[in-house]
Amino acid sequence: MGGILIAIDGPAGSGKSSVAREVARRLGVVDISTGAVYRAVALVALEEGVDHADEEGLVRIARKMELAPGGVRYDGRWISGEELHAPEVSGVASRVSVHSGVREVLLPVQRRAAEEARRAGGAVVEGRDIGTVVLPEADLKVFLSASTEERARRRALQSGMESELDEVRRAIMLRDRRDTERESAPLRPAPDAVVLDTTDMGFEEVVEKITALARRRSGSSAGG
């Protein structure tokens, strides 16, 4: 049977990563970022000189990826979070994710990590196609959204780029376009997802809302 599986999706800057971590902590389960494997493919592609348009080369890299609550492993090598979130990696990751061949290879990797976490007690899994593609059977699906302006403000504040807000806004709009218009698993809420517009919501309010929903779905008071 296992524990609860919660899917949290949303566009860039919607706060899904930080929210997922805190919800998982409060529920006493693990959090898994499925986007980490795309970042890992991008990182290795940069290291090995594989162009982001070379789908065959990217698929070769993707076939050696493993995803776990503790992070990502490529061909036996653990990749650190610091490496995955380097600015140059972020830019390439969105280009890597549009390739259907890469997504096809990484889908079972993501599902396997989530299922192992469920058997171990449960998980909060975040990304951009969790509720629609990766875990359509998740016990709770949440789609976080916010205005472009607010997401740009948050991202600029997080990265210390407040003075370059226009540049951050343009990057977010470009990422939104790639995510929503790609042919394979475009970004959109699942039909049964709870959609939360967090533009005027504080972090604590968002976390409390999702945590309460999760506890009602699980029929228990997990995590206290």
C-alpha cells in the first residue's frame, strides 16, 4: 500500500520547490524534484560537449541517470545540487526537456523513484508534468501559479538579481513558452488538480493549505 503521493506542478518561479520541501518535512515524507534529472542531463551535456539540439546524444546521457530522494546519479556519480543549479545548466535544461526522446527515457526513472518513496512512507514530487504524466494516479495534485511579474520578482530576489528584473522576467516568459508549447507533456494543470494562485499568498499560507489538503486526503494526521 505505502504512503501518500503528492504531485506539485507549476511554472518557473511559482515556488513549487521550496513549498514541496516544506510540505514534505511537515508530513514526514521525502521530497523529489523530477526536474533534477533534466538538469543533470544538461550538466553532463555541457561537460561532454553534447549540443542541446542533439537528441540522440542527450538520450544516451539520459539512459545512465538515476533519481532518488537524495539526488541524481549519473553512471554511478552523485551530482550535487550546487552543480545542478548553476546558471548555465538552468538555461540548457529547458532546451533538453523539449525532446520527446529524452522525456520518454526519463519518465520511468521518475516513476520508479516516486514508487520507491511511496513504499518507504510517501513523497511530495514536484515538477512540471507530475499530475498529468508522471503520476496521474497521485493521491493529491496541486498546480501552483502566480503572475509573471510576481514570479520574476521572487526569482530575482532568490538569485540576487533584483537590479536585473527585466532580464529575469524575459527569461521566465521564454521558459513559460517552451514549457507550455512543447509537443511532449506540455505544462498544464491536471483536470483534477487543486489550482492555487499564489500571487498574493505568503509562503506559510501556501504550505499550510497543501499540508491540510494532504492530511485530509490521507485520512490521517501524518507528521503531527
